[in-house]
Amino acid sequence: MGGGGVKELTQVRSAVTAALQGAGLTALTAFPAERARAYEGAVAAVAVGTAQGRAMGFCNYLGEARDGKTGALREVYGKQLEGVVTVDIRGRRAADCEAGCEKAAEALLGGLPAGIRPGELCWEALAWERETGMFLRRGRLQCRAFFTAESREDGEEFLDFILKGVMTN
């Protein structure tokens, strides 16, 4: 089994961050400890930990699809990553941290794009973090992420893998 590519992990992190923001939580992809107290209420920091890749189909080949605009046939490839998403919820008050945790749990278990299938969600106990002077509750979500890529019209190359269920421009 191969590892997860950086581009794919970045897509998962961005999708989780967007889902948390959509649930009304301030969510960042990196937590600036020196600016932690500048935020009101709870703040979530999202990271994607270890990931393992699995082939889907034969050598990631899933079949052919017709391009909706040109009508041309393109080959479709798939990739599956299994990984752990870490969500650190921080707040000045314990109540802020707990409220943020509730919003995050709802988003992680029911608000992610179709390409991310949530598994087990575990939360550590609420703790005081000396570095930031804030309360911290760390969550870990085991999940599977599904990506697809299509060949170019000439069939020579294929495009980057895109997280399933995420709109692209």
C-alpha cells in the first residue's frame, strides 16, 4: 500500500476546515499559538495525520465516463486514503471549548463532503494548555477519503486526483 499524497491530504484538511466553518466554528488549518487569545469563542485547528492509500479497481482504473461538455470518453481512476484528522478545539472559557466541541462533532459526523466517510470520533478530556492560556479539547476522527481523476481528452495523461463530492472550478 502506498502512502497518501500531500495534495490529497491538503484537500481533506481543507474540506474538514470548510465543514467546521459551515457549522459556525472558527476553523484554521494551523493554529498560531501567539494569536490564540485574539479569537472570541472557540477556535478549531485542523490537521491530517497518517494516511494510507489503497488502490480502487485494477491499478486505480474505474472505467470510462463521458465528458458532459465535449461528449468525449475519458478514463476514470480512483484512490482511497484511510487516515486520521485531528481537530484541536481551544477556548478562553471551558464552556466555549465544550460548545465548539459539540459543533465540531456535528460537522465531522454529518457535514463532510460525500468523499469523506467518517469513522470513529474520539475526544480527549478538557485540559488547560499553559502555552496558550486556553482550554483545549483534542478530537481525532478516523475516516476514509475517496478521490477520482480523469484522463485528458488525448488520453496521454490524467488530471490530479480530486476529493469526491467537492466542487472544483
